[in-house]
Amino acid sequence: MAIKRPELRIDTIHDRSVIVAPHRGARPHDIPEEITVAPHNCPFCPEAMRKQKIVKRFGRASDTISVIKNGFPAVTQDNPKAYGYQEVIIETPAHNVELADLSVEHLDQLLGLYQHRTRDIAHMRKMEYILIFKNHGGKAGASLVHAHSQIFATGFVPPHIAQKLVNVSAYKIEHGTCYYCDTIAKEKHGPRRILSNKHVTAIAPYVSHYPYEAWLFPTRHLDNLTRLTRPERLAFATALRTILQKVNRTNLPYNFYLHQTLTEKDEHFYLRIAPRQQTWGGVEVGSRLVINSVAPEDAAKFYRK
């Protein structure tokens, strides 16, 4: 289903308004901002990591995933005015290897580490919210090229996340079903499907904020990452690698992130992948009305090829 003219789409659950305008750009073409840090100056390479206090290590020497505390945290456990905790996950010892270049088994191990750290951080005093995220490329906010992701936990739930939970709860009261389960059922056979199987479903959301945006769900209704079984986790890793490899071939920077609200036990969690082709201008900043130059239907087709 090709979109020939601009089309306004509204997502009341996530408070999004997007004008899909395919004529403004057909394919990914942006070049990410380069971050030039030579390996000998990299704080995440093996030599520098020997001086770090490691919170947790997973894997063998050649493919170790390491966890350290964030050296420049925005939230800390000794600050009641901005209470929280931050970690950095160094995804590989190799300096010039991207996450999408790693094996499915390595990504599965990374997801296992996310599960482990989520459990541990959830037991810290007064934590209410955990965000797992990755910035890849300067335009996506990365300050170092060495492959890494982060965990950001706070003693409060961000207002837009709290409002989303209210909206999802209202949907369940009205329909008697989970909004995300219904979304999966609706989209997994439609034009915005990227991939779907017994364990996972990936779609380009109907109201996509970003060109080539993708959402990756566990097909089963699970409220947080720790509840993935090993087969589900492996399927999640496989799907994530497939999507990131496509994004990497376009040279686009990207973010991915996963929200987990510890006070809400009936969420349907998902991972959101947001390629950063466009820089928002006056319309987006002033009105919060986003203009997306790639229709989600075309984005899904791009991923399926």
C-alpha cells in the first residue's frame, strides 16, 4: 500500500502526531556524524579497561561483555533531588566492531546481561524505572565509537511514560485486551510487518516518528525483559541483528531503547529502534508535529527485502 500524498496520523496512546510525507525523501542517504577517537585513547578498549572497576563480566576473553558504572552520571544514589543509577555496557573488546557485526550468540549473551542487570537494579532501593538504550553515531548522541550501550535507572517514572501507562490501562478497560497484543495481531500479517514468528514480532509502527523506525516485541505478553525464555531471547537477538544490519547498510546513526516501569506489572515491553535520518526543524520543535519522509509501509518493505 503506497502512500502517494501526505497523510496525518495520530497515536493517542503515545501522544504522537505525524505527517507521513514520502515525497520529501525516498531512501536513507544521510551520513552519520563521525566521532574520531583513536583506539589508543579509547576508554573502552582492553588496555584502558584494566584500570576500570568492573561491575559484571559475561563471556570469554575474545568476546567479553563488560559492565562499568557511568563515569559522568546524571542521577546518583546519593542525590535525593535526582536519585538513580547509571551503567555502561561495553558490548565487545574490539574497537571497530559494530553491534550488528556480532554473532546472534553474542547478541543473545548481551540480552542475557541486560536481564541480569535489570534484576539487580530492580532490587536497589526506591528504583521505579529502568531504561536500556544505545546511541550509535554522533547524530544519535554517541560520544565514543567503541560499541556500547547504557542502563539508566531512576527513582521516578518520566511523565510521558506514566501517561502512556494511563492510556494503555484505559484501552484495556474499554476493550478488555492489551493494546500491544492487539497491535501485534493487527500488524503481523499487514503491510507494516517486518518479521514475525512464534516468539517475536517486528513492525514499522503506523505512526512512526522516525524514517525506518521499527518496534520489536515478544509475541507473548511479557511485562519486562527478564521474563524472556532462552528460545524467546535467541529469537529476539536474531531479529534485532537482522534489523540493525539493515540500518547499518544505510550508514544511518540510530538509537534503540527499552522502557521498563518497575511499578507496573502488566506492561507489554518492546524495543524501539529509531534511525536518525532527519534533523527536526521548526515544525517539529515548535508544534511537536513530526514530518516523516518515509512511510512506515515503505520502511517495512525495505526491512523485508
